[in-house]
Amino acid sequence: MSGSTITPWVVGNWKMNPMQADASALLQNFKQLLNNQNIVEENCHIGIAPVAIALTAVRDSLKQANRTILTVAQDVSRVAGTGAYTGEISAELLKDNAIDFVLVGHSERREIFDEQPQILNEKVKNALNAGLTVIYCVGESLEQREAGQAEQVVLQQICDIAAVVNAEQWKNIVVAYEPIWAIGTGKTASPEDAQAMHAKIRQGLSQITAEGQNMAILYGGSVKPENAVELAACPDINGALVGGASLNAESFYKIAQAFANTK
Ligand code: 13P
């Protein structure tokens, strides 16, 4: 037991994977595992973030599971509504397609697609205004960590969005701490280091909003069944954002089970 009253979240970020046939087998296998040994909703929210083109198919497939599994978009447009914006998907269009959750601020979007705080703020604002729940990702690079700046960088990323989130909307935000050096590298932050950063994030959030004590703060970066139990035992780690291991039904299931067992 972690002692936390916050229901954990375990979300699989499929990134730019997999091909259709593999996605379909992965969903089948995952639903089968859930059907065999259920993880109840009250013990763990479970979500899957597929590529945009698969969102509605995944949403429909997940409806056949014996419990709610959330379909999460990996991105949303910085532009709201509808209009002449070739290639974009707005928060309103996601909502209209019954996609109620979205990732914003993933380090791959910050770094590879050069999404600066101003752009991320527009995305967060649009998503919240359209009624979506935002999984807002933060995290420092190895360089920043080695320079002793990790805390400052992460807290600044939290402060950035405070300008666009109103008092009522903080309950629709989940934070995901993903140290960049731990993503896809097999290197996980130690439970002690992760817990220390999560506690700082909670402290920072609590200075901004009364919701801070109730907000889920997920850890991401090489989460796998082998380290999930230890991470889940930390009081301020309220779930996981899982990349690589979410592409294997059994691994993803075991991670969800590790977090559900803390309740
Ligand atoms: P990995 O679990 O593959 O390290 O990816 C983490 C991540 O970026 C999830 O969003």
C-alpha cells in the first residue's frame, strides 16, 4: 500500500506504433488478460494512446472490454474549433469523437517538433476549454539533471501552464513526470529520485491550486513489470505513462496490476 488516496492511472503511449494487425492483436490480448483477472476501475484508471489514425478504432475496440479503458489522443492542435488548418485535429473534434483525454507536452513533441511553452499553453487551454482531461508531461534532460537544474526545469514547466488553467480546471489535469534520459533508454529513475521529484511537483502544484494534493502525478521512462512494483510503492507516484512496455499486452497488464495493487 502506498497510503495514497489518489486512484492510480496507467496509460500506454503507443507513440508512432504499431501497424494495424499488431495493434489489433495487442488490444485483443490485453482485453483477454483483463477479462481473466479483472483490475477494477476504482483501483486503477487504464488508458491507451494510439496514433491519431487509430483513435476511433481503438475507442470502439476498448468498448468491448469488461471495464472502462480510456482512449487518449497523443496530441491536439494549438488551434481551436474547425477551419482551414490542413492536417490538424482540434480539441473540439476529439471531443466530438468521444476522445476525452490528451497528452500535451511530451518531451518528443517539445524536442523533435520544437513545441515551445507558448504552443503548449495554447494546446492545454483549448483542450481544457473543450472539456478534455490533459495529461501534461514534464521532465528534464540529462544535461539539465547533471547541471543540478532538474527541479527548476520541471517546476518551471508546471508554472508555464498556470497562466492558462483556471481554478476549476486543475482537476482535469494529470501530470506525468518523464525524465528525458529515462525514456526508451532502459534507465529508470530510482524510486527514491522519482519520489523526490514527484514530491517537489506536488509541492509546486499545491502552491498554485488547492487541487494539488489530489492530483495524480504519473512517472514515465522505461517503466516495465520489473520496476513497476517499487515505483508504485512511492506515495507521490500515482501511476505510469508507459511507452515501449505498453506494446506488449502482458507487460502492460502487469504494470497496471502493480499500481492497482497499491489501492
Ligand atoms: P518508454 O516507456 O519507452 O521509456 O517511454 C516512456 C514515454 O515516453 C511514455 O510517454
